Amino acid sequence: MKKSSLFFKNNNGRKELWMMARCPFREDLDVRDDSNLTTKRNELKVRLNIKDDPEQFEGVFYEDDKERIVRNVKELNVLEFTLGEINFLDIGFGDGTLIDYLSENGSGNYYGFEPEEIRVEIAKKITKDRNNVFIEKNTVALAEYEENFFDCISCFAVLEHVKNPMELIEKINKWLKPGGKIIFSASNADGFIPRFFGIENWRAPDSGHFWAPGKKTLFRLLELEGFKVKKSFTYGGFPMPRGIIKNLANKLFKKIGLGDILCLVAERGGNEKN
């Protein structure tokens, strides 16, 4: 793993310098031939095939993902907001777990896009009877929405998978209303494992990641586009099977901000950049 100094132009045309850890083994997002990703795709096919039996599907695969994501949104103190009469966008919605929960329990309109076709099929099956869900197969580079349209945008584990992270943040800035919220999560390169065991031994090699962002990088990236972080936390990361030791270690990492995953909520400012 090596450090890369990157220049990106923001919406005002000025250049900004920031740092991220570059994953040298992932040069093309379309090249994903490792066994880990093959296993993930096979699991997705199983999810899709057994969705005709919702009890089996949700009992085996689905509820753990939904519970984790909803728990994170709740801990960021924005769950009630996302259930209100708002326009909500989920970027890279995966199996549609968050959109499923919000559209079932909320009163807003819930949009989303996801590049993996099989995941889009799963999400459409789950939400097919709801008239407040608008989801599609698309990518960050190609997606377009009306400016200042969304009250809230979620972006879970997406930044690591795009070649130009600044483009993602700039699009979110454009689509959000002034004062709108972004709910964000990403791998935390400032966590215990990459910091003390080496980032090359961390999660990036088997996950299709281009980047291994850290907390300072993410905060700076958002600040460049006029966002103000309102709350953040980290969780997870101890390299052991589930058990008492892992649970205690993860609680400690979370308390001191060295968890494997960073979650945050930030608020968009007005038209002028901070």
C-alpha cells in the first residue's frame, strides 16, 4: 500500500490537495476476478433465488444487514428524520436493506441506485409493492438527479469503490438541498488494525477497493465541499471470531475511535463553500 497525493478540482474550479492510501492491486473497477468476490456473487444468487420465501431469506441473510445499518443510522441521531416526509437517496444501496426499512416505516419518497444488477433485482423484489420507492441500476459517474432535490443522502461503503472520490462528494453536494444531511460510512484506515498491523494486511485486498480512507481524510474531503460533520463514531475491527474478547476489544476501539468502520452524519451548508 502506498500513499498518493491527489489533486481534484472542486465545484469552484480551485485545486485541493488531500491524502488517501492507494490500493495498487486494483487498477480497474471492472476487473474483479478474485475468489472472494466470486463467493459474494454466488451468495447474492442464493439470496435472489430464495426471496420467494421471505421468511427463509430474511432469517438467513437479510435481517443482520438491515439491523446493522438501521442501528448505525439511529446512533447518528437521524433515524427519525429519515422516516419523515422527505426525499431520500441511497447511493450504492446493496440489497436495498435501508430503503426497505425506511419505505416500509417512513412517509417519504425513497430513491436509490446500485451498479450490481443482481442486487438491484433483489431490492426490487423486496420493495415491489411500494409506490414510494424509486430504484435503478446506475453508477456514480452516470447518475443524474435534479439539483437541490434531496433532503438526505446515504452513502454506505461506496467511497472506497470509486476512482474519483471528489466526484462522488461533489454530486452529493449538488443533489442535496442546503441544510440537507449526508449519512456516510467507509473503511477507517486510521483504525487499530491498519495502524498497528499494516494497511496491506487489512480489508482492501479482497474487497474491490480503490482507496483506504481515514477519518481525517474523510472529514477534510467533506469540508472542501462545504459540509459540516455533526456526529461520527467507529466500530468493529478486532481480528478474532465472535466472542467475549472480540466484543470487549471492539467496545474499546469504538470508545477511542479506532474501529474498522467510520460512520458519520454531515450537513450541507448554503450555496457558498465554507
